[in-house]
Amino acid sequence: MKPFLMIFIDGVGIGKKDFVNNPFFKFNFKTFNEYFEEFPTIDNQFIKKNNSFIFPIDATMGIPDIPLSGTGQTSIFCGVNASKIIGKHFGPFPYSTLIPIIKEKNIFYELKKRKRKVEFVNAYPKIFFDYVNSGKKRLSVTTLSCLLSDVPLHKISDLYKGKALSAEIDNERLKTKLGYKLKILKPATVANRLIKIASKNNFTLFEIFHTDHLGHGRYIDKLEYFSKVLDEFLFKILTKLPKNMNLLVCSDHGNYEDLSIKMHTLNPALGIASGPDAKILSSRIKALYDIKSVIMGLID
């Protein structure tokens, strides 16, 4: 078995070489500086190093406007051009007419039909489950996909047991903002945990969304802190990835890479591939809607 690990990072594109507004340069990400020995930029979108690849992913998909998360993530996880289907980009949550498509075409549902073992490793706080149980359904594509496909959502208790991850990687916000008595973990510890979990599944997904919040100007006091946590986490994932495991790091649109504005960008979304089939991933994924079919082809 070649386990597949997907790390979805909301709102990260390939931008300009900018030491003020692009956190990759501003904080000298060693993921790029040391592991790849190059930084991705608009003028340097394709990079190969250590049998790993950086590559651009088209997020506009033929609709000449600012890409948004609802349609972008539906395209990623369902393998359709959601923006073309509804005639526009839409977000942050999926457009109502896309929900039946999410139910029938999301990657969790289709892999489960093929008897593959899948897991979404993010842990949710009690406040989230209270929200869902209240009947409200403004949910992200990943969360909705799980709920519609009977994929269990992890609780904070799973974090305590080392069986899940927090979206901010190190538990910092769950501890300081929501009051959970969790340890703030080193990014390397979390990376090792994720690899251990992924090794037991055919497909494992981890979602990070604070990058998009930072791109919109939220929690900007935590910009340096979270950027360094993210960098250390990605660096450890890449350097510790087992030889038999495929990795895809991808996003749905640009934002975080240009802090001079508080909105999404037209930049290509960031793609990073590593593992035995990294070349296939980097060469076959051209747009967001290619991601699901390429992953499923490799898992099958």
C-alpha cells in the first residue's frame, strides 16, 4: 500500500518575491530556502528538488474573477469545475446547488465506495458540534463532505489521545482562546503524529485554514508566530515522509502570499508534491478540478 497524505492549506498562492508582504520571504521559510533551495514566485513556479516538486495550480478555472473558497474547494474535493457549473466563483461556503454534487462526488464518499480507508484528522471543539446540532449548515466543503459521507469527525478528546490534529497545528489557539487544557506542541511532533496516522490509511486529509485568515488581516499579531509554526511543520513533513507515502500539499486560491491587500489574489494556488508518485502529481494537476481524479488514480 502507498498511503496518500493530503495537506490542504486555505488561501496560499504563488506570489512575488517580496520581503515585506510575502511571508515565505519575510520569514525566510526553510521549507523553500533549505529543502527546495529555491522560493516559488510568479517568475519561478516550477521547482524540483529531492524528488519533490513545487508547481502552480490554476484557481480561476476559466472564470475571470477573484477565486473563492466555496467553489474552489468543491472543485478540489469533487473533481468538477464548480465555478463553471454555477457561472461564478462563490464562497466561503459552497453554493446551495453544489451540495448534491458534494454529496455524490466528494473524494471521501467515492473512496469509501471502493472500500478504501479514509480519515479527516482535524479535531473540532465542542462549540462546532453545538453549531451543527442546532441545525445550522453553513459548513466548509471538507466538513460537509465528511458529514454527508459518514466519515467521523474528531473531537478534542482525540487530540488528548494523540489521534487527531488541531487546524493551527500546535494547539495554541485551542488552549489560549478556547481554554482547553492542551499542551502546545512542537510542529515536528505534530508532523510525526500526522505521518503515523496517515500510514494506517489509504487517504488522509489535514486542513489548515489560518493562512487565509491571516491573508484577510485577521489575527495579524500572530503572523510571525503561525508562519514559523507552519514552516517548521511542512519542513518536517517533507524531510520525514516515508518512502512509500505520497504527499500533496495544495491550496484553493491565493491570499496569504500577498499581505499588501486583504483579499484573495489571482495568483496560481500553491502545489507541493513528494513521494513515489510526486512527478505524476505535479505534471497531471493543472487546475483545482484535476486534483481528485489524480489522487484517486494513484490510490486505486
